[in-house]
Amino acid sequence: MQPAVGSAVLSPRSRAPESWAAAVPDAPLSPDLLAEVEAVAAGWMLEFTCHCLCRHFRDGRVPDFQRSRDAAQAIINGLPKITAHQRKAVNLCQFLARIAEGKSLGYHFESDQRISPLESALSIWVQLEKEESKLEKLHEDIRRLILIQAVAVYIEKGYYKEASEVLDRLDSEPNKTLRMKLTMIINRRDPYVPFLQNFSYNLLMDKIKSYIDDFLKKSAANFLIKAAVKEVEAKRLGGKASQDKPASVVKTNHGNILEMEQRSHIEAHTPLNPEMAPFPRIKKRGRTDACRNLQNDLQNLKNNAETSSHRLTGQKKQLQGRLLHNCPQKINNLIYRIQI
């Protein structure tokens, strides 16, 4: 059973890649050169996305893993061809996507919907083993655990018939002793046998994470990763230098705006000193009575127009000053009405 590498099915709910248009450079490239440039850039992006996918899987960041899985799927689907160098990254992305859904029997990655995610993952793992120059015990442990769990996920749910069908489909498994052991467990119909507890799904995940750690060490030299790290470090240094500048040196053509804003903020929130206030404070009720009295005084002043001009003018100014303080909203109207 071979993995569907060409289809790049990473998500059980895969969707068609969206169309996009590449930006045209100032100096147009020839079609042949552009095709080669796209292939090289796509290879970098594939390695970078695969690296991120492995990190998120190892660290258990599910939303980030799903985002990287979808990105990897789009990149793989857009590759004109998969080179021998890229095949391991493609297989690893497909493998982790299936392992992540290993317990979800309702998810399907193959056209044959009888095949569970773990069965599909096992076939891809066989391809990964073929690409290794030397098989280690870790590879054998992972292969054995995938086979056990491909059967165990059905036994745990009481689907013994389906578990038996899994073994029938994996008849090419060379470990005959393991196949016989799993057949006995299915016939006993006991999901809590010590054998399944010793070779649990959590143990499988731990083994796969150990394999990922080794892969991440080798893939850290990816060109895109190095370039991105340099860019981020440069921005952090630039941001830190900007934050370390004193406020007095942040200036514009209009002067030190920051200093002016700080001074305005301080002045706006500084309590008003009562001794420096232009007028004493007056309660609301007392101000109404004072306005009424001052209006009467001004009206009497108008009626006594026979009084000497000098004296009358002095009294008017005195009353106007009092009215300005107590009821400034009426001062203009009242002064206009008094024609002296």
C-alpha cells in the first residue's frame, strides 16, 4: 500500500489550493529561468514549513500545527515535481498529519475509506525507512508501535471485526510473531490486556518526537530559516535601540513633541491652587441670587441717569465687575441694554 504522495493529502478535509499571481520583477525573467527560480524558492519554503510543522507537533501546539499542515499541503500541491531531496520532507509532513489524527477513526486520507489514519501513516513510514541510510532501533520501535496502535484504536472502541480487517490488510507485515499476538488479543476481546498498555499511543508519540528532534537538528541549516532568524534579530536590535533613546532626543521639525505632550499632560492633571484662582468659588444656589441682585442694581442705575456722569460710570464698572464674576453668561446682554 503506497502513500498518495502526488496528491499531498495532509488534511482529512483537504481543499483545492487557491490561485494566485506572482509579482512581476522589474527586470522580467525568461520563462525557463523563472521556472527554475520558482522551484528553488518552493524547495526552501517546503523545508521551512516542514521544520515548523515538526516543531509544532513536538511541542503540542495544535492550532499552529494545523496552520503549518495546510501551508505544507499548498506548497506540495504546487510543486511541478518532487525531487529526491524533497521527498523526505513531503513524506514526513504526510506522516505527521496522519499521526495527529490517529485516534480519529472518522478521518480518511486515502480513497479507500476503510483505511484508518494510522494504517496510512504506517505505509508512509515504510517509505521513510527506505530513505534512511541506516535503520536504527528507533525506526523499528516506531513501526511496531504504529502497527499495534492501528489495531488497538479499534479494540478500544469495541470494533473487533474492524480490528481483524486491519490485520488482514497488513498481511505483508514481516513480524509474524506480532501479528499472531494481535490476533490473540482480538479473539480475547479484552481492550485492557497488559500488552496494549505497555505499547500505548503515548509511547508511540514519545518515540516519534525523538525522531523529530533528530530531524530538527539536521534541518536547522535551512537557508530560509537562517535568513528569517537574521531578519528577526535585526528588528529586535533596532526596536531595542529605539526604546533605549531618551525622550529629549525624540524631535521633529516642530520641536520636541514628546516633551511638549508630557508637559501638557502634567499641566492638565495638576490640581488648581485655590489661592491662584482668578475668582473665589461660588456655590450654585448663591450664584443665582447674586445674579438677580446685580441685575436689579444695574436697572436702578439706569433709572437714576440724572446722577453725575463720573460717579455713574464708576458705579457701573464696579457692578459690571461683580456681574462678570458671578454670572458671566448674562453680562453682554445686560450691558448692551444699558445706554449711558
